[in-house]
Amino acid sequence: MSLLASDTSTPTLPRIPSKAVSVLSKKPSNACFGGVVTIEVGAEKKAFVIHKDLLSYYSDYFRAVFNGSFKESVVRKLCLVHEDVDVFDIFNAFVYTNQLRDKNGVIGKDLSTFMLVRLWLFGEQHLVPALQNAAADALMERMAEYDKSPFSIMTHIYALTIDGSPLRRLVIDSQVHRAACNKDHLAKWPQEALVDLAMAFSDRTPTSRKGSKIPVSHDKCCYHVHSEGEHC
Ligand SMILES: [Zn+2]
């Protein structure tokens, strides 16, 4: 019987089929607000007390941790020592409010690009598709408003994602269809990102040019993580 789990024993789960909700408009039922569990985050072990079934509703990772396949396995506390408290604080707010909001009340697209990318990556690692999709939407809104791509963190994004990742596609497409290319920035990009950028430019239609919006056919679900058959 285990009462304490650690993130050093990350369960290996298939991404599809997923039980975690991926459509932001779907809300959890009252049944999600039963028992609670404690998650200690970061080296300082900041404790978050969260409804267990709410975590399971949003995350296949946390469902696996707190609803293990062995009946005798009862986990009430999880330590995520390598996670960032600020990122987890926004995730905690998200499962209760369906909104990306930090401790200072900064919301959605007004969060920093770096924070939105970190939230997306947290969602990837902990199998929280709705969080990834909310972060992707906020990134798209942010890039549209400020008319620039997150070029300065391409190395970070490419180091932590795999080929075909929706996050990679989102930032590459935004570079192709929206932001101006900057030679100094491109010189710092990883080679894989430059290849993706070249391929995306070669696929560009005559009507989509620098300064235009991402083509209508690229609806935001292009950059979402959904289970098969699910769509916003
Ligand atoms: Zn979608």
C-alpha cells in the first residue's frame, strides 16, 4: 500500500485513446468534487489540495497516479519536485475555472509567451489536453495581437517536443503567415526548426503571404490535442 507517489515514477500511457477531456467547453460534473488529494510542488514542496476526480477528468496522468490498477494502491499525496510552482498554480486554477490565470490575476494571452509554452509542455508531460489547447489558443491570440512569433524560445520548444508536435506547427505557421523573419533570430534557431520553416514556406499558398493571417483552413483545432473523433 502506497500513500505517497513521486514524479520519478511517471506512468507510461498511450496518448490515444485518452479519457481526459480535451474540449474546453465541456465542464466537469458535480461528481468530480468528492475527495481531495495533495500535490507537493517544487523543491519548496508547496502543497496544493485538489479534488481527485477533477484531476482525473482533465488528466490521464493524474488518473493513473491516483486510481492505480491495483485496488490496494491508495495514493493520497504526490510529489512533483521538478515542476515549477508558478506553472502548477496556473494548472490548479485552470481545473477549477477553465481559465489560464496566474497568482497576480494575469489571464490567457496576457501571460508571457514563455509561460504559455511551459503550460503547454506541462500539459504534454501530464496528459492534460484541455490545458494544452487553452495554452495554444492563448498563444495564437497573443501572436495575433502583438504580431510576432515566439522566435526567442524556439530552441526550448524544439528541445522538448517531437517531430509533428502541434506546438511546433503552431509556431512555424505563425512565422510563415504572420511574423517577419529576422536573420539574427533565425541564426539561433535549431536546424530542425529551420527545416520545418523551409518546408512550411514551400507549402505556402499564393494568397498567404507575410503579414496575412493564418489561412482560414488552419482553424484552431489544427493546433489542438484531441482524442480521435473529438473536435472543438
Ligand atoms: Zn480543438
